[in-house]
Amino acid sequence: MSGGAGRSEAHDDGPDGPHGGPGGPHEQSDGPHQGPGGPHNGDGGTHEGSSGTHDGDGTHGGDGDRGAHPGPDPAPAPRPPRRIPLPRASVEDSGLPLPDLALPAPLRLEHPVLKSLLGAWALAACSAEETAAVEEHLGACGACADEARRLREAVGLLQRPESLDLDPGLRTRVLEGCLDRRPPLIPVPGWAASYDAETARLDALLQDFGDAEWHAPVRLRWFRGAGGTSRRTTVAGVIAHLLAVDGLVAVALGLDDPLAAEKPVATPAERTEAFWEASHFPPTRSLRGPWREQTHAVVRAVSFTGGGGAGTLPVSYGDFELPLRDALVDRAFECWVHAEDIAEAVDYPYTPPAPGHLHGMIDLAARMLPGALAERRRAGLAGPGHSRHLVTAGQPGRSLRLEIEGSGGGEWLIPLDSPGAVGSADHEVAHVALDDVEFCKLAAGHVSPEEAAAGQLGDREAIRDVLFAAASLSRM
């Protein structure tokens, strides 16, 4: 397929010649020319295409082993080694003078111009030079400084950064605003508000509980005699206990008793044991509905009968009675205490009641202390005191000042010699100081009298008797 020397017919002619070159079939050149098929050397080198080689003497080989390069390829020229540049020397270390940095001259603007820039300055839209000029002017012009402050406050209202979480006090403010504009037709009495709030808080804690949480073990603790005692149950068992004991208030209000098959009047412990024993299976989440319905019914009933002397309606606890207003505070206190027991069992935080509600609970415990102290004396569990003297009802006698610190605290004078005596600062023989939550834990039987962190001053026997009497207020 090859012709004469120096001619090749194996390639199609291009528009300018046989190889697309301007000067003929093999135009000589002074350097290599890289074509589409391989290297093409004008001094008789090789032209490698897809089918073979083309030598400068006219030989066109079809195979790779015909017309090959007569000698080995020349070795590539060695490349010079790369050098890592040395670190540059700092101008401070060279001993040479530092370059003179010429700062731009501050802007000198007239007062009207600076005043017109205050809005842009408040929005941080001025250049650095304008900002410096405006701020220098604000230090000397009081009127512009006042205007700048007002503009900055307005910008803060427009671009106020706020968390995406709702304010915890938003619900309270909304309800207060609604009640201020339109008070309820039948309001809840103030002495029932703590019971309403604590039952709602406990119900909110229970709403997301699964089966595992409802059967989590809980230990009920209270103080009896000279020491503490406890009873093991579950979260559902605690709700059953609250349902049974709240039934005492329901019975007094004429509502249905959850223990209708049992004797209608009994102590809280007896009612709880009877309720547990009547259940064929361990208590479950099914008790939440009846308990919550009963609390709503109690709050509705006291709201409808809250006027007049409804708060003095007696509520029997079996071996003692409380007026309705005190019974609901007592039930609110127990609901909070057992809610903390439940929260501790499922490892969930739980906060104390609102300060006003906490103060009402402490006040009830302080008013019950003289009777509890007299009961312990009759049982031989409290000493008569070295200087004890009997006083008639309504007369001042030896007293202990009970100081409760905290948002729900206050001061109470506790008569020591008779439940009917009146506490008197003139007859004060001892002083005890306790934190509000710590005192409530003592009254709930969750803290022993010996471990109560109390500041004590005065008659040691009177202090011990009052602390033990406070612990004896607890019950199952």
C-alpha cells in the first residue's frame, strides 16, 4: 500500500495537502509536531498512527514491529531538585525601621450631616470613618446623644433576639389577663386553690407515663411514735392511696365515695389498705381517670358551696376532724409530697408549690403543732418540761418561736403547755429556724427530727418536743 520514496497514500488529503499541512505531503520542520496520530518529526522521525509507523524514508509499516524506531528512546533530562524556601524574617527582627502607617484623617462633618447619620449609625450601616465621626460627636452633643439612644432602643425592639422556647410564665400571664377582663362566674375559693393547683401539677406529671413508670417502685414514708416507718408500693398504688383518702373530702361534700362497699368513715391508712386489698390485680394506669374526675368534682363542689360558712364544714379523718378549708390544704400538701415521691421514683425533677400555697401548708402545720404536742405528752412521748405550768384556754403561756425561712415562710409562736393557750413573745423560751421546704419534709416524715437542719436557741427539751411533734403530723 506504499508508493515511491517520500510519498504516503495511506492518509486522506486535507484541504491544504495530504497531511492537512500547507506545504505538501511531508513538510520539514525544525522541531517536533504532535499530530492526532502520534509524534511527527520532520527530520526523518516516526509518525505513529493507529495502524503502524511512518518513517521519513517513505516506508509505511502496518504492524507495530515493522518500521519501528531504529534505536532506544533518549533518556529524559534530569529535573533540578526542589528547594524549600527559607522562612521570611520579620521586620521587627531585622533591625530596620518599621514602615510608617499613615492613618486616614478623621472626617470633619457639620452638625446637620452628623445628625442625619444617626439613623444609619443606629442600624450599624455607617462606614468606619462615619461611625468614628458620629461617636465623637455624641460625646459632645447632648441632644444628638439622646436621639441616638432612642434610635438604638427602637432598633432593639425591631431586632429583639428571643428564644424559640415559650416563656414559662406566659400561661399564668394569659390566664391572669383573661380573668382580669372577665372574672369567672363561679370562682374557686382561695383556700381551695392550692388543692386545685397541686392536683393539676400531679396530673401533668402522669400524662406521659408508660407502663414501666406506672409500675415503678415507690416507698411511702411517715413518722410514727419515736421513729420512721415506710410502706412499699408503686406509682399506681400512690394514686390509689390519694383516691381513697381524697374520698374523705368527697363524702363530706356529698359526693360518691370510691370505697362505697367499705365502711364510710375510717382513718386514711385503713381506707388505703382496704382499697388495695379490694383490687384483684395490682393498681394500673386505669386509676388516673377516676382520681382526676374526683379531684375535679371536689373543686366544683367547693366552688358552688364556697360562700358563707362552707369552709367550716367538718371533714372526718376517723380519729380527728378538720374544717373543709383546712382539709383541702392538707390534701394539697399530701398531693405535693406524694408527687415528689413519684418524681423521685422515675427520676424526674419536681418543684415545690407556689409561695402562697406553700405558706398556707406551713401555717396549717404550725396551727396543728400544739395539739400534736399534747397528744405526744398524753402518750408519754414528750416531757412535761421543768418549768411547765398549766394555763387556761385563751391565756398566754410558755411559747416557742418557729421561724420558717424562704418564700413560703413566716413566724409562728407555738404554745408549749396547752393546746388552748395563746403563744406569747413575753413567754418565749426557745427559738427554732428552719427552711420552708425542709420544714415541710419534716412534717411529711421524710426527714427525721434529729436530722432537721435547724437553728436552735433556748430550752433544748422544748425544741426537741416541737420537732418530734412536727414529724408526728405525718401519716400514711
